[in-house]
Amino acid sequence: MRLYKFKMLLPVFIFAACSGPGNISSTSPDATIAELRKNISYLADDKLEGRRTGTPGELLAMNYIINQFKQAGLSPKGSQNYIQAFEVNDGKVMDKTVALAINGNKIETGFFIFPFSADTVVNATVPLRSQDAGDPWIFDIKTILEENKNDPHFDLADYVYKNSKKAIDRGADAVVLYNSSAIDDKLVFNGKDKSPMLNGVVLYLSRADAQKYFNNGADSVSIQIVSKLDEKKRTGHNVVGYIDNGAATTIVLGAHYDHLGYGEDGNSRNTSHEAAIHNGADDNASGTAALIELARQLKKSKATNNNYLFIAFSGEELGLYGSKYFTDHPTIDLKAVNYMINMDMVGRLNDSTKVLTIGGYGTSPTWGKVIEKEYFATKHDIKKQAPSLVIKIDSSGTGPSDHTSFYRKDIPVLFYFTGLHTDYHKPSDDADKINYTGEQTIIAHIMQLIEKLNKEPRLTFAKTRETQTTTSARFSVSMGIMPDYTFAGTGVKADGVSDGKPAQKAGLQAGDIIIELGGYHISSMESYMQTLGKFKKGETVKVKYIRGGKTLETSVSF
Ligand SMILES: [Zn+2]
């Protein structure tokens, strides 16, 4: 992300003079820290098994948040009490009716249909090497596996898809694949495969059955296939609470509370082969605890010119499902929303740099007037010239978290984030690594911002440039680096490098700044993502990067 440099505005004292009798936030820092500790410890406990959307751990977290909202004095504002349930598409499964019979013998196990197969019924008796339109075509993948066994870029899944498509386009009614070689093809049913659907069925048959029916000396074979795929669904739950001040406008505060469970959804960076609970203390028990704390404080606040809506989102880690569902099925009038504040990963403030990143800065001209580059929590800090927070600004209204869904509805947003770290999306993101004092400072900052805006007219919305929001899923290739979103210079700085991925294989390390990729100049996160979109699996391109002030070059193979 590109960070906006801007002029420091002088009256920092407006924020600072909050300790006298005019103080409207009534909660002491120590009380806040104790609350944060209690809530993060619960949400990031092993008992919740990583709060994966649609699991018992998510329900435990949901009930806990409902209780905290009740205790804070929020009224319910979900579609059913405090809860707003929504469905998450969990890929595909084979329907129970899927069946295969060869020469009249029902095959029970050892076969599967590929997830890009059409729903269809095939019933044919064909010569074993038929390539006639309307027949099933049978292929042994032995030769292709043997030819490519030393090619690290060979992608069998890709080969299977493309060649099945070719066969079906030429009229094959079905494609039956088997592997008679000694090479492990590792082909399994993958419900998350998003390849476009084909007009016929593609089926994998085990080596044993292929041997039995295709290598028995017969010239022909009769095949019956029933192919049918279902969408697998699970249910996620947003938790929604409300402070009704009878105002015309409402401020939305949000944080996602779901996390990765044991990493079953493929979004973990766990490098060990053992499944482990991902507690997600920073991501995002920290934001959820901040949300609960803000509910407590805003219920007592005298800033009553807006109503407040608090949403703990689920389904974020799977692709902002909860916030998208809410903005498509709002329980309040979205046109009455003044602005939205999202907190995602606010528990790792660095005590030496004090850097807090605030995204969404460009979504309203008001943000530029009220957000100072340096935040002083107390008068004492100002005298010592030591800011409690050093704020880095990102203009974009979009990003890898739930504020994006509100920005898309033309609502001004802010996104609070203390930065990526080596425990990000790993089982080691634990509660004992949270900077509770730092998080308390961030909450105080948000409180003061809201109170400062209380008497301001409604914010106007402004469109910003787009940031690519999602993971490598949209691209056919990825480098395997964790970008440092707080990096303000030119290029993309790696905060971490994933084991076994192209960047690591090319010798790149954490701290390296990528400035050129395949001849394309990399100025920002944006241009980096755009450039990645130009390459295909198997390509090798030159990378220019800066390490320790020197410009170096290597090659990366996708
Ligand atoms: Zn996350």
C-alpha cells in the first residue's frame, strides 16, 4: 500500500487536553487494560479451537460476545436478537447419488469425479481406445507423468483440466483417467478447485480397478456413471449490538472475531505438518476486545449526536463474508451511516516505533482535518515530546478487511492496524504477545476521534484508488512474501518469506525491498499485485531488490 505523506497539523493539544473535569471518557486506562486482557485471553483460548467460521468454537465466541454486549448495555440489532446468520460457500462435495459401474460391477471406492464435472448420466459400451464423439474416452496418465517427473514446473492438475477440456470439446461424453505408472500422482477430490465447469464428466479410477477392467485383454468396456456435485455450505454468525441515541445518523464500529481454526481452509502459514490450533490473539481477538471496550465506553459517553452500531463479524478470513452479508442485508438504514471504523489486528503496537497504520484516510476530507500524524495520550507526553502513537496513513478505502464492504456502499471508513508480524496466521499468534498498553492507547485515540467528531456535520464520502484486496487466489502465481503494509518507501518490503515458496527459493529474505519484477517497475503494493497478474506458473523472471542499501538481482520461478 502506498502511504500518504501529509503536513503535520499544529493543534495536537485538542486531543491531549482530556484529563480535566471536561473529560467525557470515564474509563481509566488500567480498567481498559484489565478488560482487554480478560476478553483476549478468553477469545484466544485453546477451548475455542481457533474460532473457525461454522464451528463450535465460533459459537462459543459468539455467545461470549453477546454476553459482553449485553453487559455493556447494548440492545440487540441482528436479524435474530444479537445474531445475524449467513451462509458461507465451502466448496463442492460429491452428491450421494454419484456412482460408477464397469461391466455391470458397481465400484464402491477408489474413484472420484473432478469438481469441474457436469451433472450428467453416462451409459455406454465402448472400444477401450475410442476417441469418437459421444463415447467416454479412457486415458492412462502414465506417459505424461514419466515424461515430466523431473520438471518442477509441471502441474498435473492443470494438465488434467486442460486435456479433459480438449477431449470434451472434441465430443467425448466422459473422460476416465487412471495411472498405471509407479509415480504417485497425488490426485484427490478437491472441493475448493474453482476451475470453470466442463460440459462432461471427468472421472479418476484407481490403479487396481483400471488394471482389472482395462487391461484384461478385452477390446471394449461398458461404463455407467452418475455425476452430480453439490455446494457445501456452512453458517457464520455476525453479532450486532446497538446504542440508540435517537439520532439521525449512526456510526458503525466493527471487528471480525473469526479466525483459522486448525488451518483447514488453507489460509494458514503454519509450516509444520502437524495440525495446530490458531488462536488468533492479534488476528482478531484484539480488535474484538477493542470493539467490546468501545461499546462499554460509548454507552457512558456524552457524545450522543449519533447512534452507535457494533458488529463483530464472522467469515472474514474466508473473504469478508460477514461484512458483505451485513452491507447487503443491513439491519439499519445504511444511508444513515455517518462513517465506519474497522479494527483488525490492533494488538501488536511496536513499543519503539509506535507505528499505527490508519487506512481509509482518503474516504472523507474530514479525516485529514482530525487525524494528526503524532498522537499524544497525555500532556506529560507532549512535554517530553514522546508521542504515544506515530500514525501512518493509507488513503485507500479498500484493503484486506471488513471496512472494504462499507466503502463499497459509499460510506467513509477508517481501518486501524498495528502491522503484520512473524506470528501472522500461525499457531503462535497468542495472547501473551499482545501489547495491552498499546491497544489501550489506540482505543483512547478512537474514543477521542469519535468525541471530537460528535459536533461536526455528517461526513462526506470520497472515492479513493483501489487496493487489490485478496490473496494470490486471483492470480495464477504468487511469490510467497508477507508484505510490510507499514513500509512507506518505494517498492514492496518483505516482512516475512514463506518456506518453500518462490521468493524463498530465489534467496529473498525478510527485510528485502522488491523494486523490479520481470522488467516491470514495482512502486507500490498495487503495482506489485498488478505485475504478479502478468505471470503464469512455470515462468522464471528477474527480480531486482534492495538489501542493506545495495541493489541486488536474482531470478524467481513461479
Ligand atoms: Zn487474518
